[in-house]
Amino acid sequence: MKSPAPQAWQILSLRPSFGLEEILTAHFFELGAVGTHQLEERLLVYFPEPCAIESLANNVQAFLEQLRAGGMPVPTITMAHEQIAAQDWHSAWKKFFKPFFISEHVLIRPSWETAALAPGQIEIVIDPKQAFGTGHHATTRSMLRLLEKYLRAGMRVIDAGTGTGILAIAAAKLQAGVRVVAFDNDPLAVEAALENIHLNQAQDCIKLYAGTLGALQVPPVDLILANLQYHTLVELLPDFAQLLKRAGVLLLSGILASEGESIQAAVRRAGLAGREILQDEEWLTIAVALSQ
């Protein structure tokens, strides 16, 4: 006999530290979770009713203690939960994403929300789905702020690991005549980026590719955007340097503060020099250029 559909869902919300997402997700499924969604730094976990959510939370805390006892540096993680009526849990996370200003001039909103703009302000419409990058995460925030500072009209831009396409779209909308080459090696990200590019009517300004940096055949560009993991950044720095014009700028993010010294050493080895560093929470975003 088929089990009756649940009348409600329990949503457990937490912010796991960097690197714990996959471990915790696997554990949640062992505990009976039926789905998860990563909304920037927030992990939403769905359990069907009836569900002893407090017992689950205690179980997770005990699991974290086991990880600490095994030598893993696990910080304190707080969890919140709520019950929602039976509905499509795939879309329940949408209520967490509201329009917001990432800077004085740039507003981010999902397609299901509306927002008023003042003269001189622009909006970027983003439906994240399973791809990363709505502007809520510290790395995306800082990248957008530095992008606004360094971008000029008519520039040629590369967006490496475009995710939802948010940085590529921002570049296309912030200044006239900007041309962007955006790519990602995740097909789901490329699919999401393509939808968002069309939502923002930026398809004439952005060329989107599925693949890696090595597959690109483009002349040197004015600006490169790279919000990636630390090890990927270190690996690609020499290639980024080859793709920069003499006066070009490379924006790097996805770097923990504890990785700051080592990434700056890698920058120097690649023939680049730092111009400025932003820190937001535990994350660094660095602007670099070719050494003179």
C-alpha cells in the first residue's frame, strides 16, 4: 500500500562551515531527509511529518561532536526549524530570497518578486535554482562591489565559473558596450545562467560556454572575474595572467582569510601584483594586475 502524502514538512535551516556541506547532507539523508537545498551559505533540509525535529537536531550536534573528536575543526553550528503546510518543497526555499541592494546602484531580485528602482539604479534578476550566486554570499557581494569599481564602458570581460551568471549579467548591465565571455564546467550552472541571461535581456552582450578555461580561444581582455575555490584559483593564475591585457585587472574570490598569504604568494609567482583586498566575514576578495 502506498504511504499517504505528508500533511506538512519540517524545514531545518543551518549555516555549515566551509567544507561541511557534503558531509552533513549525507548524514541528513541517513536520518530520513527527503531533500536539501543550498541557498548561498544556508543549507535547508526537508523532513516529512511526523518528524521529531528536536531529536534530529540533537543527533546532528552529536555527529558534529564526533567529527571534532576525530580532529576535524568544526565550529559551533546553530540550527533553526519551522513547519510548513504540504506543498512543493522544491520551491519552499523561495521565501528566503527577497530583493536587496548589493550596493548603492545595484539591486538583486528573483523573478517572482518586484522592486522599485531610483534613477541611476539597475536590477539584476536571478533565479538561482541549483547554481551558486545570488549575491547573499560574502564572496559574491565583494566581487560585485569590486566589479562596479573597476568596470569601464566597452571593456572585454571573462567570467570564470559563472554559476548563475550574476557577475556576467552585472558587467553587461553596469556599463555600455561591455562584452562578456562566461563559462562553467557544471552543466546545471550553465543552464541556470542561460535562463538568467535571458531574464535580464543580456544575451547580446554575453557569450556563454560549458567547459573549462583551457577551451576558450579569446584575445586578451580588460577584466577577469574568478569566484572559485582556492586550489582552482592557484592552478589557473598563470592562465589568467596570459589572458589579461597590460592594464587589465583580475578579481579573485572564494579565498578564506587563512589562505590570504598563500594566495598572494601564488599571485606573485604568476607575475601578478595585488592592488587591493576586501574582507567580508571570513572571505577575501582580491584585485590584482600584471606586475610592471
